[in-house]
Amino acid sequence: MNSVHPSVESIALIKPLRWWPSAAAVLLAGVILYGVGFAHHDALHHAAHDTRHSAAFPCH
């Protein structure tokens, strides 16, 4: 019988993976805010530096 609703098994498999997009976003934000701040290219460094200051993160 075809059903419109997903089975309980498929929902149970998807539920543990809900944290993955949030964790990836936090990791990407960390790389952008802190990793790029150590870049040798001045424009990247200053952009990350200004972003940290605007978000009230200490950087000195």
C-alpha cells in the first residue's frame, strides 16, 4: 500500500542528522572569523578583523 506519510523507520533515520547543518555553519563561521584573520593578504585580514570588532569579539 502506498502511503503519503513517511514510515516511522525513515523518520528515525533522519532525526539524528538534524544537527549536521548547524555544526557545519558553526565551523564555517569559525573559519571565516578566525582562520581568515591570520591570512597574509591584507584585505582578507582587515575584513575579518573588522567583522570580529563589529560582532564584539575581542581579537587583540
